[in-house]
Amino acid sequence: MSAPAPIERNAKLVSLLWATIDHADELAACHATLFDEPWDAASFQQFLSHPGSVALIARQGNPQQTVGFIVGQLAADEAEILTFGVTKDWQRLGIGRRLLDGLQRAAARGEAKKLHLEVAEDNLPALVLYSRTGFQEQGRRKGYYKRPAGDAVDALTLALSLQAV
Ligand SMILES: CC(C)(COP(=O)(O)OP(=O)(O)OC[C@H]1O[C@@H](n2cnc3c(N)ncnc32)[C@H](O)[C@@H]1OP(=O)(O)O)[C@@H](O)C(=O)NCCC(=O)NCCS
């Protein structure tokens, strides 16, 4: 039997689409590969059922495989990113930037003036991406993230003005 063909890591083959509760299982499976405290499918269903939710999923291949996601929430003129990630094999190809850009635009269209998020202070890839996008530090939550080894890491709260998006 011949070996399976290697996956072509070509970001042009990745499409973004709006996520719905029908994507909850694949979102949960993807989330579990990236985070120490994974969200299960029921959590995704709950967030995606909320009227203010906005979410994008990045997919490639045939059959389609989820390689990234971003889930946000709009309320009045504020928006927040609840979770965001790109699977390890597909990182550093511009997919995270595309997902973030899509959410920013959706939030701005929803009349949000600011986009907020929390990020661990030691998450360098995310911090570089957010800083290059224009997010600015608003505050710090001491020991907010508990790591499996038992140590705690501060969360930085960041915000981006959406006026110019
Ligand atoms: C953060 C994350 C979503 C970025 O996704 P990505 O698809 O790899 O990001 P992109 O390829 O779009 O990168 C955009 C820019 O971010 C910065 N960046 C991304 N990864 C980086 C890294 N490992 N080191 C330094 N800068 C990085 C770079 O400026 C990059 O642009 P460049 O490649 O032209 O230099 C991804 O690393 C991830 O899923 N991490 C694990 C989950 C997570 O931490 N989510 C965020 C929680 S707040």
C-alpha cells in the first residue's frame, strides 16, 4: 500500500466560512489540539447559539479539515474575542491574520467600536500578531491562567479601536 500523499500546506487552499452550531464538533476537536482547557462541543453550541456571536472557521482539503477558528461576541458597541487558534501544522501561513481580520470587519459592521481580548503574557506568537494589528494593552489580570504544571500566568487585556477598519 502506498503512503498517503503529504498535506500541501498552501494557505491559498484554505477557505474561511461563517461558523454555525453545525460546526461545534469540529471546532471542539480543533480547540482540543491547541488549548490546555479545551471547550467541548456543547460549549461551542452554547456560544454559537447566542444572538451576538460571530465566528469564522478555516478549512482545507477534501474531505474538509478544520485548520483554524475564531469566535467572538458582540454586545452593544463592544466586541470580544472568546477563542482563536490555528492548528500547529497550519500556523505561520497568514491564516490567523485572515481570521482576525474577518472578525474585526464583522464586528465593525455590527457597529462595535472596540474589540477586546485576553492573552497570556507569555504567548509570544499571539502578542506579536495582536500588536501588529494595532491592539493596545488595557490592563493585567494577575495569575489568570493556571498552567497544568501548577504555575499561574498573568493575562493581558488588549483592545483595538474599530473606527478605522
Ligand atoms: C496566535 C495564532 C492564532 C497565530 O496564528 P497564525 O496563523 O500562525 O498567524 P499568522 O500566520 O497569520 O501570523 C501573522 C503574524 O503574527 C506574528 N506571528 C505569528 N506567529 C508568530 C510566532 N510564532 N512568532 C513570532 N511572531 C508570530 C507575525 O507577525 C506574523 O506575520 P509574519 O508571518 O508575516 O511575520 C497561533 O499561533 C495559535 O493558534 N496559537 C495557539 C492558540 C493561541 O494562542 N491562540 C490565541 C489565544 S489569545
